[in-house]
Amino acid sequence: MWPPNIHVDQTDQNAIIGWNGEEEMLILSTNWEKPADSQSATLLKVVPLPSEPSEIKEGETEVFEKLVKILNEKIDAMQTSTYGKTNSLQVAPGAEGVEVTFSKVIGAHDVTVVKVNKQEDFSKWIDNFSAQKGLEKKQISEQFKTGLQNYLKRSINYFVFDIVDLSEAKTTVKPLIYKFKTNYFYFPMLVSGISEIGNSQTKVNLFLIFDNSLSLPKQIWQGTHNYYVYDDGVDINLTKTELSNVSQDLSVLFDSDVTTRRFEVTGKLNEINKDLMLFPQLLQSNLRMGMKNNDVKILQQLLINEGFWDSNVGVTSYFGQVTKNAVMKFQNQYKNQILKPLGLTSPTGFFGPYTRKYLNENIFIGVK
């Protein structure tokens, strides 16, 4: 944020995430609030993506209201014991190692996309970028650098820089629509927690849209945390026509009817320590030291995201000592579900049937 003496809070973040198994469309809107008597401020928002976006354009705030309206009508019509009288949904109103791949002013957004090849060059690039935009030099926090490394370890190395000017006390700008290739369901949440607005008390509303042939875990957010997570595990079907009425852009991702799941996180941003990552392919085989394949790569990405990784080394697809140590930490965290049924009291680091079963049932997308 510039100038540095102004405090800005992120009050709400609304996102619709449509994923068809190969490509994702992310419609992202954020609401900001600052003291009414403060001067205008400039905000730089960073959005990490797993691949270079094929399209970035401005969307309409009404897309969230349209989706919520349809889902509320369906919830009212369901009248099942599963839902009972659940509250209706709500959404806030509307350098050398860094390569620039896209730059354009889109509505109120000044957007630049970069590919980070070397982390050590990233801080220098941000200084040069800020100077070009007429902004003073800014010290990059160690927390942000650590978070950036987490993304690079997972092979997430494209970053969207979105500059927005905040003149009013409360500001809502039109959402941006990002379209990009990905082999897993993805939404970046960690990046908000490592930012300068990390102390914001916020609500993140996510609407996940996916093919009817897929089945999300009953609860899609695992682990201990201090923030509130709302996920009732109920999926709601939308016809192709209903999705078209919400967003033509989203509709083109899918050939037939879709399923929607609502997910919500409320709390301090700096307590959110991981991203939403859901993989469609279940791990089918046991994994051990010395193996190298795509299952090991997926396992490594998940272990890094879930906070079990204690190395600067990133994804390699090779099951070495670093991966074994991370598996042991994972097994120890969920020892009652993984180790106790086997009569074990200590983790082994062997990714066998019980470890695989727990991971598949709680972090992976299934096929109906």
C-alpha cells in the first residue's frame, strides 16, 4: 500500500471458481475499507497462478448476485433434512529472473503479469516496477519472501500485479476474470495472509463450480486453524442454462450441467496459511524412497501446501529424504487415522494404503 501511513482493510473477498478438469476461470472481487478522513491510497494486489493466464478481462459485480439468487432459490426448494433451515447465502456487494508476459490497463485495474524464474531477482524487479508506476521504493517483508518461496516450490511461478487507486472510504471495483490452464482446482489464499493487509478481519466467499461427474470431499478444508470455516458439504446442481444466465464466460468452460459448492472462511488473513488445492486424480499406488513419477509430484505439492515440508527444495517428482520426512510429519499429524489402525506409534515415511486412503478421502476430488 502507498502511502505507508494509511491503514487499509480487506473487508470481503468474493470469488467464483469454475474448473473443467483442464482449465480454470477465476472471477475475483475484493472490497476495501480505509479511514474516511485519510487521503487517497494506491493498492497493489498480487495473485499467484499455476500457469500463464490466457485471458484477463473485467467482469461485472452482478455475477455474484445472480449466482447467489439462483442458489438461494434452489436451497429453499430442496427442503431436505440435510439442509433444514440453513441461512441463505450472502455475498458482499459488488530483472533477469522475472519475465513480464502481459501488461494492460483494464477498467480500474492496471495489470501486469510476470513469470518469476529466480526468487532472488524478484525484490529488485518490484523496486523497478514501483518506480515505473511512480510509487516509492518498498521493503519486501521476510514473511512475503517465505510465502513467495512456498509458491515457487509448488511450481506456481506466474504472478498477476493489479494496481488499484482507492479514493473513497469504502471501495468496490469491478472484478477481474482470469482464465488459465491447471490440472487441479485452485484458489490462492496464502498470498493474502503474507501481505501488508494480513491483520484484516475478513470474509472470503468462494463458489466452486465443477463438472457433475466429479465429487468433492465432504469437507474440503483439513487441519487445525484459528479461523472459521463454513462448508456444509452440500452440492447444488446448476443447468447449463442457469450457468449461462449467471455468466456466459463461465458457461463456455462446460459442455453440460454443473455442480456448485459454497465455501467460506472468516477470520484474520494472516492466520490463513495455505491455498485451496484439490486434485482430481487419486493416488493409486504405494510410494517409497527412490521412486520417481507423477504421483510423487502431486504428493509433494500437497505436502508443501499443507505445511509439512521443511526444505528449500521444491517439487522434483523424486521420493527422497525430504519427501519421506514430510510424509512422516503428515502421518504424525493424523496418527489416529493412519498409524493407530496399524498398531503403530511412530511414523514410517512409507506412503502406504492407510496414508493414501486418508489423503484420497480428504484432499482429493473423486469421480462419481
